[in-house]
Amino acid sequence: MPCLPKVACPGGIDSPCALGYQGRRCGMCANEHSRALDSSCVPCPPISERIPKYLVAALLASAFLANLMMKGIVWGQSASSIVLIDSVQVT
């Protein structure tokens, strides 16, 4: 079987993997590389570029979940159906 993508094994199946590839038939991305849309392995961006993106994604997800909880969708009820008991008298 050939390497997929073909650029992963520039000298053929028995040759060393190209930069960014590793494993059987050079089918895995090496450390600090990730799979691109065209199935090639590309270098990961530096951590200084990734952290802000992760923070923005986490903040957006938190805001979305908070919005759902405020509307009661997460709990299967609407906010207007929640009844709070102020005090109970027992005689």
C-alpha cells in the first residue's frame, strides 16, 4: 500500500518519512504538527497564537451555556414556571 498522502514518503514506502510525518506508512502527523484539510501534516502555530483562540472559544461557550441556563432550556423548563417559596407556616 502506498503512503497517504504521497508526499509523506518522498522516497517510497521504504524510505524515511517526510518532515512532519511519522508512523506506519508515514500516516500520522509528528509532534507539533496537525492534519490540514488536504490531509497533509502542517506545523502547529506557536502556543502564543493558540491561547487567545482557546480563551475566546471558552468564553463564547460559557456565554452560550449561561444563556441557555437563564432561559431554563437546559433543565427542561422555562424560567416563568419556577416557583420560589418565600415562607411556610405550619400550625
